[in-house]
Amino acid sequence: MKRVAILGGGPAGAFAAEKLASAGLGVILMDEKLAWEKPCGGGLTHKAYSQYPFLIENSTPKRLVTETVLAAPKAGEVTLRLGDPLLIYSRFDLNRMLLERAERAGAQIEKTRVTQMNRKGSGWQLRTAQGDIDADFCIVATGARNPLRNVGTQLTPPDTMAALGYYVQGDQARIDIQFLPDLEGYIWIFPRCGHLSIGICGKGEPASSLRKRLEAYMAGRGINWKGAAFYSHLLPSLDTKSWKQNRVSGEGWMAVGDAAGLVDPITGEGLYYAIRSADLAAQSLLADAGAQENLLQYRRLLRRDFAADLEFGSRLAKRVFLGRFLLGTVPQRMVEFTRRSPRFAGVMQDLFAGKQPYLGLKRRLLRNLNGSLYEIAMSFGFSRVVPKAG
């Protein structure tokens, strides 16, 4: 293989370019914007930086956050201490760092847009404003708004969520997460370097309605958004049935990150899956196997590594945000249980760190149920009525 074209310069495309160029392949990465800002990007979990230490061991400005405040209607709020800090970058800074690593590894970086891709023999001819470029293989990293309809995931309205937000002057040490009534999503306040990112993500509700919810929340907190930069973005949030038929690869191409629909359907987190899928795509492409076997290996690696877990998460999403439990909403009980049960708080910490898979969540909750209920009962003062054993 002589040349690999990376279509898209976000984290997925940049990391794929670095891995392939480091292995000695000729790599050209093309993106019309290269590093850019996003309202929701920039948060990296312990799962990401423990697997890829360069994400924390660098000089790029970042915030280490060790405290999250969760709030839900009728439950108040609770402070969750994060034993494994969350890293928060400006998405522009993170993206630029990854592109610079790719360039140092030998990848050619071009600020241009690929408008069309056509098969040319066993390879590709890619059309750009500057002319045509030939490549033997393509890594599709064009994001959720992929203009190349014949490659990458095929998103329908039920497979997306909207994310939008403001960049506001200010500073705080913690992350705020606010659940809202009848919303499959949440509001966030992320402290970044030099500003706050305050936004909302939601599924099944128009962006205009989400913006009204967000501005009402900000007004209630006394946060002024007038004159603040506003951003909006489309996120993949695959419906359960869409995971089975998700189009992540085809003859001569593999899709990574948002272009492959690889986003957590509950949290909306995509950075880890962007970086990890880029790594798995590079591994598969570099494997000593035939072209078809490389494509099959990529699908197998994705499924085994995290796609099966995200598919299961898509089955949980509506229950997490819209379900009811013990005569209250699930977000309400989640906040209350976190406040009153150290065991449950431990589960929440591991979910934030990316250490608790969705596939094992039910088993862990059931295993801790008796102890958690006892802790909750004691916190309600039942210990005054029920004597200790022995």
C-alpha cells in the first residue's frame, strides 16, 4: 500500500494519521478547517488517558477536574468526588496537538475539502478545490455531518442528538451536570482554560427548544450569555437497531469516530471512541492479511472493544433519562442514591471515569443492592429505629 488518505482532521483523523505515518505508510490528511472549536468537546476520561498517556503527559493547556455536581428536579444536588480526574481541553488546543503529532510522524497535512471520492482501479480518486488526489485506501473521519454519502455511518433522525452551548467568561473548579424534566439529555457547565463552556445535549427535541431550556437555566443561575460565542453541533446517538447495521467499513475504506457513529448514546462522549477507533483502524490496516480480512478485523475489533457496550447503552438511554424508579424519576433517584450510598457513589465515579461498562452495570448494581439500600436507610435516620445486629 503506497498512500492512505485521511478525510477529516479531527481527533480521529489526526490520530489515525499519526499511527499510520509512524508505521511508514504515506499519509495525506485533508480537512477544510483542521483545528476548530466545539461546544461539547474536550473532556477526556481516565479510560482515555490511562490507555494513551500522551493525552495527559503534554504541555498543552488543560484542566484536571476532581469534582462533579449532579442535580435533578426534586432531588437537589450532590457533589461527586472523582478519584480519577476528568481532563478538559479546549477542543481547538486538543485538536491542534493531535495534528502536530501526526505531522511530526510524517503525515502530510492539507487544508482542503474533499468534495467527491470515486473508485479508480483498486484505489481512489479524491476531488478537492485544488485538484484530484489519488490514494490506495481512505480513512473516513469527516464527523457526524459527513458530506460523502457512500461511506461512513448512515444517520437517520433517531440516530442523532443536538449539542449546543455558549462560551462564557468565568471560572470554577467543578463540573455541573443538570438533568431536566422530560429530556433525554442534560445541561453541563465545563470549566475550560480561560472560560466556561455551558451547553445542553438532547435527543428527540428541536435545537431551538433545547436553546430555550439552556437559556432559562442560565438565567436562573444568573449567568449572562448576551454577547457570548454560541456554538451548535450534531452528535451521533445511534438507535439500538442501527448498531447492528452500522456501516463502519467497505471496499477500500474504514470510518472512525463520529463518521462511524461511535459516540456514547447516554453521555454523548465521543473523544475516547474517536481515538480508540482510529487506533483499531490503523491496527487492522497494518495487519498482515488480505484487504477483505482487514475490513472484517476492524469490525470485529470494534465490536469486542466497545461497540457492543455502546449498543447496550443505547437500550439504557431512555430509561436513564426518562424512566421511573421507586415513585420518582431515575435522575432524581440517581442523585439521591449518590448522596446517601457510598457504594452507589462508587458506581457513579467509575461511570464518569469510563471504568464501568454498561454491559456489567446491572450485575454490579444488583450485587451492591442490599448494601446500598442499607446505607440509604441509615442516612435517612432509620438507624435510630432499627438496632444494629449483635
